[in-house]
Amino acid sequence: MKFRKWVFFAIILLYPPARVNAQAWSGIISSSRAIDWSKAGVIGGIPNRTTICATLNPGATASQINSAIAACPSGQVVKLNAGTYSLSGGIVFSNKSNVTLRGAGPDQTILAFSAGGGCAGWSGADVCLMTTDTGDAGDQNYSNAASWTAGYSVGTSSITLGSISKGSIGSLQVGSQIFLDQLDDASDTGQVFVCSTSGMCSTSGSSNNGRPGRGQVQPVQVTSISGSGPWTIGITPGIRMPNIASGHSPEAWWDNGLPIQSDGIESLTIDNTPNSACCVNGIFILNGHNDWVKNVRSINAAQKHVWLYQTTHTTIRDSYFYGSQPTSDHYATDNFVTADNLIENNIFQHIGFPMMNEGCVGCVGSYNYGLDDYYTGTPTGTATDWQQAGSYQHSVGDAFILWEGNQDIGMTSDNVHGTSNFATAFRNYWNGRDMAGGSNGGKTSQTNAVILNSYNRFYNIIGNVLGTSGYHTNYISSATSGGNCATSIYALGWGGNCGSGSLPNDALVTSTLMLWGNYDTLNAATRFVSTEVPINLGSFANALPLSQVLPSSFYLSSKPSWWATPWGTPAWPVNGPDVAGGNVSGVGGHANNIPAALCYANSPIDTGYSGAADRGVLLFNADNCYGTSTGSTPPAPPTNLSVVVH
């Protein structure tokens, strides 16, 4: 096994033990409440492949495209020339790794689907990336399982597997993707609480993200294997959750073979408008690793635009998503039993839920622009006044998620499918009110910048710009604070939607929450308030920061190369208490339009789509929106902050 260990030594170096090295958030957030987010997305970045193995023209069928993908050598590109491809079947990467499918640009190469593919018996997808072994935990259709008997502490990168309860250890290999879980909590611990039981901690039970009763799942990659039973398994990244315990029967499960990896979808449009069938996804990636979606325009997906299912280190960036069915569970992106995925620099328009998490550990959603979160409750519903947030935690197992630099409606962590822990929001501009729709010039229900329902604990909300001037009239709404919830900046700890519901209210949501350096439109000031930092918790306390200086980013070391636009280069950092003279009105100059917002406002309209909402469907191409920048000096801390110390 020495060869395996040396081969993966470089990969191990990419993941130093969790929370050991200094992070950008060090000195602000306790090391027990955050992780290293700098490795999210495709490891090493999306590769620029230049060798074309096959070129196809309009008139090519889905079968011909699939054959070209299957025959393409590793590291090469299947090129789709400009034009419209009318496809009556799905495009499938069937256990085919290391291939890029690339169009001439999303404003030139159009894939119009009248039907999707079956995608291994799933609900279907226009484009499907899947391994030969297509098992998942939700329906118990995984191939192998073993007891996890040692290696529980945070940062551990070596674990021990004991008895095999299903399949064989022989199916495990270096590079395998394994899923570590344990039994949910049987009752509220008063600390980190992991639960999806209907009526106790969730309104609807599990969403089947993970095995039944085991909603806390961390996907990892295998770096080494030794022993003859029990087995010592090297993993990356190391253990993240602090609550692993032998009394909860920790286990590992995995499928046969390696994940489908290093596949990319680039520079094309996926149009699901011709397909009237229910529940077909745009892009579905099952058991993937290091895959990506870049410069893609996705229109009118029947269910999810991009569904990441049991995937890790996938990047979705520089893309545009428009339209969804008018129901309550149609998402632009959905992280489902995932880890370390990156959703960056995208535009979401007229979609019920732009960015959804359903059991993700360590995912990052950053610098995305969203508007008009279209929601009706049911296909025939009329809940046009009801608002949904753009950034969402929705299921048991969501943990250590970072939201940074987004410009959209808000963040919600509900209790529909269970509990979440340790999410962080940094330098977002969340206006808290969707001006699209509604019966009176905008939404009027659940109109909050931040909603944390009961059992969503240990959150960090730092350096954000929150609220709509003249609309939000209350700071925090909770069971103990009173105030009009619908017009509050924060709705915290409610068991129901802005009020008591079928679940108990939860005061621990507020007492474990860290608020620091946020500007809100009600106070018209930035708050560095010592009583809003949880310094006295028994576990996972956060020391009072010694400085009000904030880093530009919690995951980027410098301004990204795509930050410049033809309509100007936004300030870096873009939002926050140390930003002055910003071009977003009503927030004291503390926010600027991000590149994705500038792209939305200035891109031409595609006249081929009549009756579209808002400005209309964009004739989008990221190459016309984002460019190369030369870096900038972070702004100096302003001198006019409102500071309250107790």
C-alpha cells in the first residue's frame, strides 16, 4: 500500500487538517464554527481543454452526440457547432470521465429537448452524468457498507472500518467516494442537533437525503487503504462535524467503482421549453467528483436546472438560469448529499428556489445574482405574495455552508426536512423583499432578509447588508421579541413560518447565533454589538472579535479574474461595513452591483421567447459579460460606523 500512499500524498496536502492553518476568518469566527472553504469546487480550477476529438453540427441526434462522448479520449472536447439541435432524447455521459461537451456559446448553440433521458431510472434529465453503479442511499440501493469504528475527531484524516454489513471491502479503492454517517439524535441535545423526525424537528420528515435515520452525511475521497480487517482508510478532507460518537453507530457506505469525474458542460443553451413532461431535470450529476457547468444558459427546466446528487467538488459558474414550473419544489441548483461544491457568479431569474441545499457539507454559494423567485405553492396555486429566499438550507445534514457576496432576496434555513448547523453568511446584499410579483407591488409574506426557523443553530452572519429601506420596520422577530414578523430584518427561532407552528419555537437559534458588522436599513447603521456575539455558550462559543476589520473574502485570496465587466469593475470587496459610495441605493452606500447583476441589467433580450417575466429571457453569453481584471486595493475601514458595546 506504500504506492497508494505516495500517489495521494499531494492530494492530502491540498487538505490540511481541518481548522489548523490560519483562515481568512481567523480572529472573527471561532475555529469550531467554520472550516476552510478555499478548496470548494473543482480542485485546482476548471481545466481549459483545447483538443477537439469530434465536431458535430445541427441535425445531429442525441444518440450521435452520446456516441461522440463515449469515443472521446480523456482530456478532450466534443464540440457542438452553432445552431439549434432538436433532440428527442437525453445526452448521457455513461461512466465516461474526463470529457468536455462544449458549444459555440449559449447564444449560438441551442439544445432544444422535446424529451430527456431516463438517467438510470431516475426522474429524467436532458443531460445526465452518471457512473455504472447508480445506487443511492435514499432508496437503500447502495452497494457496500461497513461499521466505522475509530477516527471521529474533527480534522482526522484516517478512519477505521470494521465489519462489512453489505458488499465487500474489495470494491473500495484509492479514489473511491465514500459517505460517512451515523444515527440521528433521538431527542434534542440542546447543542448540535441532527434530526429529521416529522413532528419532533421537521414538518415533513426526511427528504431521503441519505439513509433513513442517518441524515448527517459527509462524503469524502479515499486516499489510502491498509489492513486486512479492520481496515485503516485515509480520507480527504478530514472529519468536519464535532458530534461523531460510537453510541450513534457510525458507518460508511459506498458504491462500486470510481465516481464520474472531470466532465464539463460548457458554452451552450439547454432549453426544456419543448418538453412538457413532468419532472425532467436540466443537468443531473450522480456520484460525481470534480465536474463542472460553465457558461450555460438553462431555460424552463421542469424540475431542477442542475441537480448535484452525491457529488463533491463540482463547480457551477458563469451561467444563467431562467424559469421553472410554478410549484414549491423546483430549484435552479440542488445540492443533495454533497460536499465542497461551488456555485459562483451565476444569474437566477424567475425561479422558485435559486440555490437549494439538501444535505451539503462545506458547499459555497457566492457572488450570484437572483431576482423574481417565482412561487405559487402548487402547479395551480396562486401564492403570489409568498416570498422564497435565494439562498436556502432545506434538509437535515446541511452544515458548514458559506454564502458570500450574493445579491438576491435573502437566506432561509427552514425545518421542513430537518435541522442544520454552522452556516456562515458574509458580505451578502440581501434586500429581504422580492419586488417581482405580489398583489401590491412586491411580495408581502415571509419578506425577511434572514430566516432561521427552529433547530438551525450556530450560524455566523457577518459583514452583510440587509433590508429594504421604508419596508422593514422591525429588527428581530422571535417568540420572545414580538414585532411584525413579515417586515422584520431577521425572523429567528420560529417553529412555523413567521410564527408558532406544528414544531416548538427554539430560543437556541438566537442564543447560538453570531451577528457582527452587519448593516441593516432599519437601524441605518452597522452593528458591532458585543451582546450579539455568543461568547458565553457552553460549547461552540465565539470570542468577541478584537477588531472590526474584515477580510475581503472568507474563501478567495484575491479579487477573481472574472470580476471586471464592460459596464465597469465593481469595488472589491463589493458589500459590507467597510464599503463606501456603493451604487445600490437605500443602503448607505455599503453595497454595489456585483458582476452578475451588471450582466443581467445590460445583456440583450432573446426575442425568441415571448411573454417572459421581468426584462425577458437574456441572450446570455458569459464571454460578453465577464473579463480579466488587474486587482484592486481593499477599501480602508470607514470612520462613520455605528458601534454599540454592552
